[in-house]
Amino acid sequence: MRDRNTNGSEAAGQTVGASLDLNLLRTFLTVYRTGSFTAAARLLALSQPTVTTQIRTLERQLGRELFERRARGVTPAPYADELAARIVQPLDSLAAVAGPAGSAEDAPAEPVLLAGPAELLSRCVLPGLAPLVDEGVRLRITPGLTEPLLDDLRAGRHDLVIATFRPRGRTLTALPLNDEEFVLVTSPAWAQRLGAPEHLAAALHAVPLVAYAEDLPIVRRYWRHVFGRRLVQQPALTVPDLNAVKAAVVGGTGFTVLPRYLCAEELASGALVLLHDPEDPPINTAFLVQRPGTSGNPHVALVRDHLLHAARDW
């Protein structure tokens, strides 16, 4: 249904706050997260015609079209993004308080299944989870690469995934978590040997490159973003662990590019030297990704909200 309001989102916002049925909003949010009336109906234990009727009722009350019907699923209309942003936190908080229907009040919650990059988990995430464990939250942590972790999330094997990129499509809910800055570093010995070359990128061709993958995704991105050129150097040492990459460079094995959070202590102590400090360093945004729909485990929302707050200090 098309917009019939004369005052735009302001009028619709007043309607949301004034008279809308929470069940309609819950159905809307589930359709928004899953991108499908069929999937939403399955999660809500409703029939698909009931879900369709509820969405049409909500559209009539708002005077807004919320979804564009496609051959496969639905695509949120622009106002749906605004509505979802306004209601997601209060509805999820309410669901966490209410808990799953029919559950015993004293029944222990299931463990929260959290996954993400090993380095970010070990350096930033795990040290900050102690307060939740003290409150009785149980956690099962899985390190790994983003693509397979997201596949496992869709299959229901995780509750939350920290992803190094925003998932494609609208079947998963992704919230920006934090920005990681990439830095070009080497050991003090190599920094002294290099001196202050006029053309740093060219001078580094004579220095061994340490990387965590043969295709050099982090280093290539740094070269394009900072130096404006394509990296043609091959790695002298490859190890699929950024902590091991850091250890090799601290030990004197050439240079590399690392997330700043991972080597901040070594830069402060002088164990690593910053080779370049551009005004516009490469930044990568990590996302906290959740399974579609509202989890029946109230601790999932607790862990999610804790991570979103803690990430401000990473």
C-alpha cells in the first residue's frame, strides 16, 4: 500500500508510538529479517496467509508500503528500514524478558554460540566477557573465517557471528560493531636499515614480506589505498594466523600489515615500528551478525548488546 500520510515519516512515527499491535510489529520484524513471508511464518509458527494478512494490516495502519514482492521472497521498501531500526531493540529486549513460551522460570538458558576471527576473539572479545559469565551466561566460542561461519549461522550452528564484512542479502541481521585500522609495521632492526627512503613502497621490495595468505588481501588493500598502486611483491613467509605473522615480524622477519588493535602493545613498547602514518589509513568494519528472527534464548540478546557496547573501547 502506498503512502497516504501528508506528514511523511513524522506522522507514521506517531502512529507507531500510538496504536500499533505488538504482534504486527513482531511479524514485520521477522519478515524483515528473513526476507520471506514463508520463512517468517515458519519461525512464528503461523500460516503464510496469516503473515501476509498481518503485514497488509500493518501497511494499512501506517499508510506505507513495507515490502516489495519478488519472485523469491520480499525486499524491504525504504520506510521498512526506518521502522525496523526503531523497533528492533525494544522488541528484542521484550522477547528476552518474556523468554520462550511455556518455559520454566528456573530453567537454565542454553549456551550462546558465538563465532568470529580468532585474533579479534582472543584480543578484544574474550577478555570482556567475564561479567556475563559471572551472571550465569554460558558461551561456546568458535574461531574461523567469515564466509564459512556465516554459512553455519544460516544453518543454525551459531547464534552470533562477528564478520569481517557485511553479509549479502537481507536474510541475516548485521549491525556495525567496530572499525579496525590497518598499519604497516616492521622490526626496529629493519626500520633502521630502511632509514627514511623517499619512496617507501619501492624500498620495501628489498624487505621480506610476511603475510597470512598467499593472495595478500590485507597488504594488497593497503598498497591500493595508501600508495595508489598494485602490489607485485610475493610473500617470503606465509602463515594463516595473524598472531604468528606478528610474532615473525617482531622477531625480525621483514614487514607486514596488521590491524592496529592486534599490535598496539608492540608499537607502544617499541617491539614493532610504524613505517608509515597516512592521514587516511585503510579501515575495515566488522559486523555483529545474528540469526533471523528472535532467539528463544534470552542470553543471545544479552551477549549481543554487551558486545555492541564493549566494542566502543576496542
